[in-house]
Amino acid sequence: MDERIKEMPEQINPRLPGGFQLPPFGIHQFLALIIVCVALWALGSVWLGLQGAQQWVGSWQENVRLHVYLPVEKRGDLKELNERLRSLDGVDSVRQISREEAAVWMQGWLGDTSLNVSKFAKQLPESLELTLADSEHEFLFSDIRDEAARFGATVNEDEVQMANAHQLLQSIRNLAWFATLIIALAMAMIVSNTLRMILLARADEVHLMRLLGAKEWFVRMPFILEGALLGGGAGILAWILLWPLVLGVSDWTDGLSIDLHPFVLLLPLLAGGAVVGCLGAVVATARLVSPDSVDQ
Amino acid sequence: MLTAGHLMVTVFPMPDKNALIEMQQLMLRYPAGKVALSGVSLAISKGSFIYLTGESGAGKSSLLRMFYGGLRPTSGQLSVQQWDMRGLSEGDVRELRQRTGIIFQDHKLLFSRTVFENVALPLRVQGWEKERLVPRVRKVLEFVGLDDRLWSYPEALSGGEQQRIAIARAMVTNPPIILADEPTGNLDEDTARHVLDLLMTLNNNGTTVIMATHDLHLLNSHPGRVIQLHQGSLVGDSHG
């Protein structure tokens, strides 16, 4: 035999089907990778946006405070209003803000100008600061409004809206989970479809391996691995593509004191993609029937 | 003396210890209702060379498929390499197939894989390490005279060469039995003779060869036991 031929196997790495050997990467896999990557990128963007929104209202959620203003001419009702507000479920404490404290706040609000604000401060209504124990308490804001209205006082509605923001965020988060589930299923179907096409193309190979007595795990493993690799690869690619988005909105997020952390999404995108890819592969190979299958 | 009151039972003879394959009153009926084999009883000894002949649809291919667990008997007894084929588990079928070399008329070669990869596939299925696998593949390709085509793709080979690759793949694990379903069906006479030479050599080395064929003229140059089927029944068993 030609000596050159004898040396060939050591020079060329043979690619044998089955077991832990991945099938060749082709156009079908590339398209599926792109589609799954785009879907994961969209999901990553949604969760990154939620992360920013969470930070934006985070300080409010830590310690929710609400202000109730009583006109100066009704100052006599201040003590009773204070007690009525304190007695409401969901209100932790009520503190009266003194005129001096209000003047200091106004001075700061006006940019610490040399203007004497004590005259203006005297015109300010009496202020009660409510610390809320549970801002999610049902009807809490309505109860506060009702009590305030009874004494002719008003509630700072901007603060109510901010306190309610987390409830909105929670709803958005629930929607995001729902969208994640739906998109995960869609991705699993895309991977499954892709692998079914590959399985059809490789039906002869699968049939032959079974005729040679291959175990089922040996026949199916390449496709399961491919599904996991496809999903995981798309996850990493989607994570990398989140960075231009983060950098693109950095001016805006910096202005809102939001510090986005895409790193926390690396593992969920990678593992989630791999799990979804595996799921798609399991679905694709669930009914992998060949002629002469042992179950015939 | 039997009377109408006596229970009728089928009595099967004691198994022949030298037999690699034994069958008694073997019957195969496809789910659609067609009877492929009916009442076939015979024994095939280790080391024999068998020609399975008969017209198309006689049941040759069905019988061969039963020998590797591709089909299960509807009734009767079939024992292959000491396995009772009626109650075979999935694991047993896999083990049986690993101990059986199969050659098909259409080769069933993987055209996207090289000759080396095609021949190495059975060894890979059986978990051979690459270090052992490469010399073994080279050795069998040397046997069939195609060691210079190791890295060619099957489509670059002639029909005869492709069939020789299929023989190499069937023998690479050194199985005790080789089943060949019309391996010379698509070949010219000279090439068919060469393929049969290879199978005869394997048989002379102790491998049992069962070959379904229409080419009875090959018997002149390559004698063997001829089992003839007709419409699913055994109609002849002779040495040619």
C-alpha cells in the first residue's frame, strides 16, 4: 500500500455520525440561529427595560411617602386630620412638616438663592407626610383622598402616581413572563422544525445506524446536542447584541440615574436558549421512526 | 390412535446445536393481511453458504429481514444465533444486529460521507476507539481492494466498487453471519463474480453467508446450498 495513504487518517480528522458528534452546520441551522437570536434579543431588551424601570421607581418602592396639604385657614383641623390618617390601614406613620422645614425645602427647590423665602413659606399650606407601610393595600389611596377631602385638604397626586408605578411595573413584568413563555415555545418549534428538516435529510443515516444496532441515545444525541448548541449560541449572540442597545441609550439612562446591567442576562439567555433548543430537539426526535425499527 | 377428542399440538424438534438459524412452521403475515411466508421449516448451519432464490415477492427479503429483527414472526419458531426471535427485547435486537453484517442491493452507503466514514460506522456504533478503528478499516478495505479510495466519496466509485464498500462495511466488525439481499442485482457478470469471490472468501474464513439472489448462473462458479422459495413457501433445498 502507498505509504502516503497509510498516513492519511492521522492527517484528516474523520467525522463519524452518531453519539456526541454534531451534524454538519448548514443553511437551515444558520437561519434558525438568526431567528432564535432575534427572538432572544427582543426578550432580553424587554427584561433590560424592566430592569431600568425597576431602578427608576426603586427608591419609591423602598420607602413610599405621600404628602397631604391642608389650607392655612383650616389649620385647626390639622390634629384631627393627622389622627384620622394615622388610623388608616396601610399608613405606617404621619408626620407634620414644620414651617421651618418647609422653608428650607423651598430654599433648596429655588436653587439656594439669596432670596428670603420665609415670607413665601408662611403662605404654604400645612403639610402632613405619610409613610406607607403597604402601598399595595387595596383602596389605600382612595381612603387617604376621602379623609383629606373631608377636611378640605388635598393629596399630592404626582406622588400617588409614582407610588402606583410599581403596580404597573408588576403588570408589565407579568406580561413579560407571558411573552417569554410564548416566545420560548415559538423558539422551541423553530428549532424543532429545523431539526426535523435535518432529520429528513439524514433519514438514511439514522436508518442505517439502527440497522447496525445503534442505541437510541446514540442516534438521537447529535440532534439533541445540536438543538442545545443552536439555542445556547443564539442566546450568547443575543446577549452580545444587547450591548449596542445599552450603549445607544446610555445618555438617556444616565440622565435618569439608571445603571443597566446586561451581565445578569447572560446566564438566563444562554441557559434559556439551550433549554429551549433541547426541548425543540426532543420534540423533533420524539417520533423518529425508521423502516426496520426494533419496535416494529 | 388419535380421535376427535384428542388435543392437537404442534411438536417442534429439539434444536440443532450446530445450527446458526433454525425455523419451524415459520409464518409471516403483514399488517395489511398479505402472507409473506408460510410454514417454512429449515436449519442453517454455522459456516454454510446459502443462496435464497425465488421469484420477486417469494419472501426472500422478508426472510432476511426476520434474521436481523426487522420483522417478527407471526407464528412458528425462529431462532437466530441462539436468540428466540419472537420474544426478543429491543436491546437483544440491537445486540443481534451488531453481530450481523447486512449487504443491501442498493448498498445503503452514505453519500455525504467518505469511504472511510462509511466503513467505520459499524465500529463507531460499537464504541471502537479511533486508534483501533483506523487500522481495522484500512485492513478490510485492503481485503476488498479499495484501500486506495479511503477518502473518496461513494458517488465517485463505480457500482461494483460501491458494493465492495458495502461488503467491507458488513464484515468490518467480523460478524458470524452476513446477510446479503441481492448484492449482485445491479452488477454486470464479471463484477458480480468478483463480489461473490469476496463473499466466498469470507465464508471460507468461517462466516455464514446467506444471499438472496436471482443470479442462479453464479452457482456454476460458486457452489452452495440453494433454498428455493415460492409464494412464501419452501419449495426446494439442495446443494448446487
